Amino acid sequence: MNLASILTDSAARDPERVAVKLDDVELTYAQLDGACAHVVGLLRAHGFEPGDRVGIMLPNLPHFPICYTASCAPGESSCR
């Protein structure tokens, strides 16, 4: 089990529960899971394959957990 799998399970169990909150921005587990799936699709569309390394350099914004969790999706990377 990895971070992305835990997110998917949480989204299925309690989709409307807030997963990320920063200032006035809130993302539910369902929104976070959907955004992560979108980022995984973008990575693959741009030629990234499972096992490729992905660097993430973002400030403390809701985009960071989206991108980080997407990079942990099964077959994407090992989240190191």
C-alpha cells in the first residue's frame, strides 16, 4: 500500500471529507483523488513512464500534495 492507494481508499470511504486545507482553500478527498489522477494522465501524456523520476518544486500550496501524491501512484515512482 502506498500514499496514492491510501488516498483512493479514503476518497471511496469518505469523498466529501476535507483532505487538504490551506488558508481559504479546501480540497475534499474526492477532489484530491481526481486531481491526482489528472496529473498522472498529464505525466503519461508527456512521455513519463512508470519508474521515471519526477522532481517537484512548489511552494506550500494545495498543488504540492496533488503532485506529490500523483508521483506516488502505483507504478509511477517510489515517493523518495
